[in-house]
Amino acid sequence: MSADHLASAAESRLRDIRAITDAELHRLDDEELLTELLARTREILQADTAAVLLLDYSSGYLIATASTGLEEEVRQGVRIPVGRGFAGRIAAEQRPVILDRVDHTTVLNPILYAKGIKSLMGVPLIAGGRVLGVLHVGSLTRRQFTTKDTELLQLAADRAAAAVQSMTARTDRTAAVAMQRGLLPSALPAVEGAEIAARLIPGRGVIGGDWYDVFTLPSGELGLVIGDVAGSGLQAAVIMGRMRSALRAYALESADPAWVLQMLDRKMQHFEPEALATVLYAVIEPGLDRAHLSSAGHLPPAVAVPGQQTQLAEIPSDVMIGVLPSVRRRTTTIKLLAGTVLAFFTDGLVERRTKPLDDSLAQLCQSLRAEPADSVAAEVMQAMVGSEPAQDDIALLIFRSRLPD
């Protein structure tokens, strides 16, 4: 076969790679995409095996995710630490590696030499400057992989990395939305003499860790929580879920919001040392005439009292969850007249790049009236969001003590 014919065949297969990662991407899930890409890459390079290992950042391990001719890697759940072995070295150094000797001295995974592979070539999967994993091919006969082979494999890896990044982002967003919504109260509790309404709107970009919670305590008191975990995506949603569960557990031990947030902070700093979050926790007495509040760096609630001007509650803001060890937190008590409305919200409701925060808070206060909770929630969302898509997550929680009949 002539050199021109070989070059033409290679170009044809490269077009197939582009097609499978671009035009046909919409109808393939990530596993199907990687499997098809590996089959085509293996054929182009006339290799006997091809495999992709994706990096799990939380553990620092490369995990065998897809393979052809080396299915054992995936079936046995092969995990390679970054920096060790053939694949680990590629990920750590972020450059191609070629091996002409495959044994226990050069590779960490015994499947590779047990399979009889004599030569290996691998390249990193990189997208947006971030290593996502490793793509490698192997030959059952001794072979000298060339620079041209490496360039071809890197092109396939670049296509795979872009596709995996896009699909992972979509998968994470779907999972984060599902988790965020799944952790909300299945139904707002019915409280005699009170009305409660809530909204949670996912942002246009990556989902964050905004949440609200409402629950009754054995004492008959009512707990209301609004929080925002720093960061975005599935990891923020996971941390949010852990915080929600922990706060509920501590709330059963004490009616003091400051103590609950202090215990929550201690727990998060020990088990989730990188996590940061703002949280506002309020406990309303059974008579609905007093509310006890503590804020961990969260914006104060807006308070609407019948016949009075709406304003932000005057409560101190202690440091965020996860910032400093052994913080002494404070609880503030405010009186609630009949018909009072409390509006708890996350910063997505009021923060705009084109408007000072104080102006947005003033706009929120102007839109908040001492009226039924459902109508108040609708009016606030109309005034603050309107027809514009939310750029950031928005959580809004409205409490109203009803007027006597």
C-alpha cells in the first residue's frame, strides 16, 4: 500500500473521530462515546488494545472507564494513583509516554503484562487546562510507536476530553438539580396560624448549593433555614445535602440557633475542611410572636409589618461556616406582630453585576408587603427576577403569621 494511500486512509479515520465527538455526540452517552472512539482509534493505529482512565479528583486515582481489547481493566475496576505507574505518570507529567518494555518495573497494573502487551503508548486527556484522564493503546507484538502515532493519539484524546468535559458537565448539572430538589422539604409543614411559601430557581450556569428548609421541632417551635454553599456543581450540592442533614440533627438537640450553627460549623470543619457556606437559621416560638435568629455570614431577612415600612432585620452577621475554628456565635430575638412577613433569601435574588447590592436590597424591601405568603413570593419574584433568566441560583422562603380572624 502506497504512502499516499495510507495517508488518505488515516485522514478518513480522523474524520470519523471528529464525527463521533461532534456531529453524533448528541445521541451517545459518555460510555458509548468512549467505546466508539476507542474502537476507531485502535483501528487507525492498528493497535490491539485501547483504554481510557478518567481522573477522580476527590481520590487522586485514575479509574478505568472504557476499553477495547482490554476489557478486564474496566470489569475489575482498575484504579491507578496519579504519579505512579504508566498511566499515573502520564497524568502527573501531562505528556505522552511510550513504553517498549511492559512488566512490573514499568507498569503498576498487572493486567497489562499478564495480557501479553509488549508496547504501550499513552497521552493525557486535557480540557480547559485540566487533566481529565489518560488514553493509551497497546500492542501484543513489539512495536516502535512513532511521533506521528503519538500526534494521532493525542488528537483522539483531545476530542475525547472535550466531549467528556461537556457530557460530564451536563451529567453533573442534572444530578445537582435532582439532588437540590430532592433535598427540599417534600411539603412545607402546615403550622396553625402561619403561612409559608418558597421558591427555588436553578441558575442559568452551573448549579450551586442554595437551599432552604422548614421543619417543626418536638417543642412545637418552627425552624426555618436558608443557606448557600460556596462553589457550584454536583460537589456543592453534595455538601449542601450533608449540611442540611447535620443542621436538622443539631436542631433536635437545642432551640438556640447560635448553638446549632456552632455545632454545624465544628462538624463541617472536621469532615469537610474545604467547605464554605453562609447559613441563616431562625426558630419561631409556638405562639408565633417571637423569632430567634443566628446568621453565619448570610444576608438578613427582610421584615414586613402591617402598617410599617419594610426593612432588613437588624441582626449581627457572624462569620461563614468553615472559616474560623471555635467561633462564638450570637442569637438575636425579634418580636413578630400578627401579620408579620419574614423573607429569607439567597444572594442570587439580589446580586446583579449592573446594580449595587444596596439598591437591590432596597428594591426587595419595596416589593415586600405584609400580605399572604404565596402572593408575596410571587410579587417578590416578579419584582426581582421578572422575565430575565436567573444567572445564579435563587432560594426564597416566606413566612407570615396570619392576622386573627
